Amino acid sequence: MAGNDGRHGGVRKTNKKGAQKGSGGQVRRGLKGKGPTPRAEDRTYHAAHKRKVERQRRDQGRHERDQTELVVGRNPVIECLHARVPATALYVAEGAANDDRLTEAVHTAAGRGIPVIEVNRLELDRMTGNGMHQGIGLAIPPFEYANVHDLIANAAAAPGPGMFVILDNITDPRNLGAVIRSVGAFGGNGVVIPERRSASVTAVAWRTSAGTAARVPVARETNLTRTVKEFQQNGYQVVGLDAGGDHTLDTYDGTDNVVIVVGSEGKGISRLVRENCDTIMSIPTEPWVESLNASVAAGVVLSEFARQRRAAN
């Protein structure tokens, strides 16, 4: 009778297993190995990785500095053209309001053989990163820096003793441009700047130099201390400008091969560079004047050394 059968009903069998004791596969995965050990610079916690990141950041910054510069604004563009700053193209926005400055810029560029290219205003906005270009932009290629070895060799082949200026901690391109102009005016052979924490030869420096940057070589070096020693090994006296030195400008003989090291008004000359100078020299001024602008100080010394050399001939 149904329901009175003493046999058990059918039992469904399955291959599924319940929870089992074990490591959950961790031991098996652990035995596989982790592959080759990453390089130190690829391990984020390692000091070598931090150095790699810093190096990449520095190189990226140098790459950005060495890109073509676009000078914008009608007055700055005209100033660059009059200073004969090298340029690859003059961009003019379509529909830009015409005036005497725009006409002058276009005619000057055409007279120098610089291509005049008309572009959409939105494109010029994109090229400049803002809309403050006044409808005009002048493309300036990266400055071609010289090599210190070549500067020393060229000075040795030129008549008379050599005279150079090293700028340390100078970050204002107007100071750099003014120093380049003074070096050219007083018969110097070139300017040396560091790669890092320094102004570079941009359009601002070009304008301030009044075009002399085309004729005065500028070298950019990674290590100024090493550069100082190289000048010394080639027979140069290295003179650092700073207060409280061994000499004043009135007592120093600048008729021999000389390198003038100029620091900023605030930071002055770097410690290692100062320690490797042959002489620290100050410029006599009125007691109530604390210090001179870097470019002014360089110009004063260059002028005095040029006078001494003229008197010695």
C-alpha cells in the first residue's frame, strides 16, 4: 500500500563536494614562483625609482624648454622682429583687426623672409594656450647653445686674452639678455649658464640682448663647478663677485684670461662654485646701497676690464 512501503525512496547522487579543509590553493599558487626580480628603479619603494622619476621629470622639463616658443601680442612681436630674433613663421588670425602694428609686423616679417601664415583664431588659441594673443604670434626656434670646450678653443685662437661670464642662480631672462649684451659690448668671448635653475635664451632674453645673442655664444652646462675647473686648467683666473672679497674692482688686474662669476642678488654664488673661485671680488659702492643687480654688476666689471685692456695695449 502506498505510503506503507518500508523501502527508502531514491537518493539523488551528485559530484559536488561541500566545504573542504585546506589552503584554498594558496600553497599551490605560492609554489609557482613570482618570476624575475624587478629592477631597482622599477620598484616604487626603492630609492632608485625615486631617482628615475626625478630624472624623467627633469628631462621632460628640459624637453619642454627646448620646444619652439611662440611670442604673442603685437608689441612683443614687433620688438622681436626689430631685434632680429630668429623666427620660423609669423601667424596671423583670420579676421584680426588691422592696425599700424599688425601691418608693420607683417611687412617686417616678409622683408626678412619669414613666412606669414593665416590661421583660424581657434587654432591660434590652441597654439598659444589662451586668447590673449591679439591675433598674432611669432614662432621662435630653440636657441642653439655652444659648448664650453669650443668657447675656450675659439678664445685661444682670437687675439688678446679671453673673457667670459658665468651666471649662477640667475633666473630672470632679462638679466641674461642684458649680460649677453654687455659681453658683446665690452669684447667678451661668451656666457655660460647652468642647465637647471637658470634662465635660458628665450624671446625675452633675445629682446633684452638687442640682437647680440646672435653673435655672443652661450653655453649651457650641467655642472658649473666642473666648468670652473675646466677654465682654470686652461689658464683662466676665475673671479667671483660677492661682498667682502679678497679684492675690490679697483685693485684687481683683469688684463689676463679671466672668468667672471655672477650670482643672483638674493642667493649669490653657489657654495661649491664660490669655493672653487680663485678670487672673490667686490664692487665698491656707496655704503647705503646694499647690492647691485646681477646684470649691472657684470656690466660694471666687464667695462673696467675692457678699459684696463685698452690701457695695456
